[in-house]
Amino acid sequence: MRIIELEKDILLYQFKPDDKDGFLGLNIFVVINGNECTVVETGFKRHFIQVLKNLKEKDITISNVIQTHFHPDHIGGIPLVEKAKIYGSIFAQDTLKKYVERYNKYLPTNVVVDKTKLQFGRHKFEIEVNTGHSKDGLLITLNDKYIFVGDEIILDNKGNASIPYCSEKDPQAHINSINKIMSRIKINVTVLPTHGSPLVDKDHIINDLVKRLTYLHFINENRTASYDDFVKATNVRFLGRDWHILNQIDS
Ligand SMILES: [Zn+2]
């Protein structure tokens, strides 16, 4: 685990891929106000234990948790958090039921239906639905500067794009979510994916989003096409091509 200070009081706990064939890392974010913090994402349990240990050493307690969505690699720390408010989508339960047996331990206490705000000391969080990767997706903006995109943008820890994953097999929803992110991109905005390095360069961010849109439009119009069909038609490539079949509809 590496702790990266994005700026004073805004920390990224960055984990490397933890199996030898994997290429995706994982991020947990901690936003500090005095001796309290708001956490965005809680990883797998094994990641969150390390974050908790570090916070304890710093004498910082967790007041809020905000989840971009409720897939298993994002929620592992929720049962370890005591007394904090857990912000999550109204559709959290639907997603949890698909992946987790005793899902009651992971449910949000503060349900987001459309959008909400959280003022935390000097920090302003704006939370809104964004349902491309998953139907319970939330987009979180911090201080008009940082955008937590969850798995709407998946990268490796060097910033290379991994293939979009439409877990509801709905490419149109994912097109909409990428367009929403695109509309928020301006100079000095940092995109914070849950997997992969932060993106700070505006051109890099826009290129990444355009590449995703190219893919999503292609599969939206060609629901049975293979990954190779996509590369042939567009000359665009991604890491994680094995996930393509998860987006596809069987021919
Ligand atoms: Zn994930």
C-alpha cells in the first residue's frame, strides 16, 4: 500500500494488483477534517484493514463512507466501520443480492435517490446517480475539483485504459454515464478511478473518454460482435479484452 497525498487532507491509499496475472490495482480515498474523515470506497476487506490501521495510528475516526457502487471489490470495509454514515445508491440492495450472501451488513444508511450534498468541514461532496457500469452507480465530486468515477473509468496504475464493463449489459446506459463525466471535465479537474492512477491531464482524460465512447457505441450497435471485430472496425484497443464477452449478447 502506498499513501499518496493528492493535496493536504485528501489522501489516496493505492494498492497494487494482488494476483500475479491481474493488472488492476485498487484505490481507497480518505478526506480528512481535523481528527475525522470521510472515506470513498472500502475495497476488499484485506485492503480496508490496512487503511483502518493507518487511520488509527493517525488518531483519525471515520464519520462518513461514500460508495460509488456495491460490487464486492468496493464494499469489503463497510462491516468494519462503526457508527459512520454510509452513503450509497437506492439500488445498492439489488446489486448486493447478486454478489453477497449476507448483504444486510453492507446496506447504506444514507440512501441516494437522485442527488445529495455532504458538507464536511471545508470539503464539499456532491453525490449524484450515474449508472453506466452498474445500476447502483454514483458519481461523486469533491470541492469542484476531484471526480470519483468508480468503475465508469477503469485503468491500470499507469493510466492505461481497461475495457468498459457494462455489468447490466446496457451499453446505452454506459454511454450516458461517460457523457455525464465528459460534461464535467475542465482544466484542473482530477479524475479518480477506483482502479488505476488518477488522471490529471485534460487531454488524457478526454482521449480516454472518447475511446470508451467509441467502444460503447460500437457494441451498442453490434451486440453480438467480438472484441476482434471491434478492433478491426476501429483500431482501438484496451487492456482486459477478456471482459468483452461480459458486455456482449450471445449470437
Ligand atoms: Zn471494481
